[in-house]
Amino acid sequence: MRVTRQSIVLKSSAAVIALASALAFGAAPAFADAYRLDYKVSHSKYGNIGSYSNTIESDGQNTTVLTRSDIAVRVIGITAYRQSAQREEKWAGDRLVSLHASTDLNGKQINVEGAAEGDHFHIKTAKGTDEEPALVRVANPWSPELMNGDTIITPDDGVTSKVQITPGQETKVKVAASEVPAKQYNIDLLGKNKHYQVWFDDSGTPVKFNMVDNDGTVTFTLSGKTPVGSAHG
């Protein structure tokens, strides 16, 4: 076979194109869509008390939600309450596959582990293991597609509650200085003096949510939505 200058140039060009293509595709993140939602946290009695974020990574029907929170309530300059948490939720469609939660509450460490097994979801805490329905939800409203079901996990302590969820109602909600068109969902914890309110905008982003109980209202207000690379990359 005769080797010519032209054939060498063509082969070199093809190799460069192949390498560029491989690098372009290889550089893609492990998750097709990933973004972080940052929230300012305030209390009806104590004002600004901290920050909260959800990093949401989706690849088809599989989604990972990474949560970080840092809450501190100060009274006359003294820290009366402190909570920091790191959590990971893994979802397959609308089913929770696993939950790992680590919370520091006033210096006390609380760990919650959960995993889907057959037609149930098992939750393990220091108090033991509980069996819950397969379609259990987490008290972390990151998607309007999960505003259904009748059982919710509080990831701070692994406690589950029966709930009643009111379907989304068209409304407007104040976020920063703007009125945002949104759908409002109300989540009542049955038998407890506690409920949640969640507002999703037209894109399905949770722009605001409240936790209401006897101590007052804790409000999470969206302060930013940022595209990110995979947190696992």
C-alpha cells in the first residue's frame, strides 16, 4: 500500500476530529441536569435564622437531592438553638430509593438511614427500624410531582406522619420584592398542630415554603437558582 502525504494529512485530521468528539462527550457531567436552589430562612419571631439549599441532579427518571442547612436562633446575642444538617435523597421516578440524613442539633448527632425494600420503605434511627409505604415522601419540597401520598418523613429525626395534601391552587406569592404566579399546596400533618405550605412557580421550582407549628412560622424563600456540575463528579 502506498503512503502519500495526502493520506497522512487525512488520517491526522480524522484522528483530531475523533479526539475532539471524545473529549466533548466525555466532558459531559454524570447527570444530564443539575442545579442548586438556595434559600434564606427566617422565623416569624426571631427574623433571619440561616440558610438552606437543595442541589438537584437528574438523569432520566433517576434523581439525587443533596440538602444542606445551617440554622441558628439567637436571643439577645446568645445562641439558643442551633441545627446543621446534610442529607441525600435518591429517587427513581416518584419512589424514594434511599435516604441518608445527618443532623447536628445543639451538639447532639442524629442519623437517619432509609432504603426501599420490596413494597415498603425501611427507616432506621437510634430508636429502631420502621416500615413505611413504598411511596413515602420527605419533608423537603423539591418537586411538584411529589405533592401526593399520605405519609411523610421528617428527615431531621426520622419520624413519620400521616398527611393530607391539598391540590395546588393558582395564586401569587411574594418572593423578595416581586409577586410571582404560583401554585400553592397545603400539607397538614394529621393529629399534630403542624402543617406546611409550598409554592411552586410556572417552571415547577419551589420558590417559597413555610413550616408552621406552635412556635411560629419558619419561612424558606428562594434567593437563587444556579446550574452546577455533578456533585459526584
